[in-house]
Amino acid sequence: MIHKEMTIDDIFKVYPHKSQKLAQEMTNAGLHCVGCSASTWETLEAGSLGHGMESDELDALIGRLNSILAEEEDLTTITITKRAAKKFLSILAEDGKTGWGLRFGEKAAGCSGFEFFLDFSEKAKPEDTVIESNGIAIHVHNKSLKRLMGSVIDYVDGLNGAGFKISNPNVKSACGCGNSHGY
């Protein structure tokens, strides 16, 4: 369990398989330097209070972080949430691409090694594996499949922007801006 006396660094070391979701939740709460290593030595309490949070807000954040830890993962597949599937189907219809699949992959880029990408895919290529999730055919190149298994593709729409967000339990490091990751 995560508690307020844990350092931010310890949280990521103890729970590397959940680091992306944990970092996103902390960033959403206003801890924008979580990924930059500038203050990972601080306790969660010191970092939160130092960013102007009240004690009840810190308690609520810790509750959300522990809820993330309790979420079950299926490392044998790739999942698109119902919300993301609905948004993707809407985009397909707007672009006249009804019936197309979703290409999910990664490319070498950024300061941490890889970046995820999503794109339209009219049909799977011979070197692809096709995974069905919530009515969407997800096309994944076989070379990336092992690293991408367990990923969850979601869609968020909030004050900090809207877009598709990917959580991958295989990621062990990420850059401060959140755009690239490493294994």
C-alpha cells in the first residue's frame, strides 16, 4: 500500500508495473514534477503539501493511488476501454472509415527510448496480430507485441486536455513530459 511517508522514488520502485498510471494520477493532482526526477526523494506528503495540497486532498490522492494498485490487469491481451472504443468509432464515422481497425504500436523516439502511436488501419498486415476488444480490431506488429501486451488504451477528456491515453504495465521508466518510455 502507498502511504504518505513513501518517497515518490520508492513508489515507482515498488510498483514499476503501475508507474504510468500512478504518475498520471499524481500529475493530475498537481504534482507536475513527478517524472522529472527533481524531487523524487521527497515523501509523497512533503511533495503534495509543498505543492499547496491540503491534508484531505493528500488523503484522497493516496486513496486514488491505492485504487490503481488494486486494479486487476490482464497481461495476456491489449484492451481498449468502452469509452475509448466509443470515441474511436465516432472518429472513424466522421472520417468515413467505418469498419477500419486501430493500429497500435511504438516507435523509437523521445528521451526515454519509445513512444506509443495509434493510427487507422484499413486491414491487418501479414506480420500483425489482431486483438479484438470492445468491438475494435487492434492491429499490432508482431515485433512489438510482447512489449505491448497488458496495455490499456483509454480516452480521457478533462481540464488538462483530451485524448487517448495508454497505460502499459511493462514500462519501467518514462520521461518527465510523459511522451516517451523505456523498458
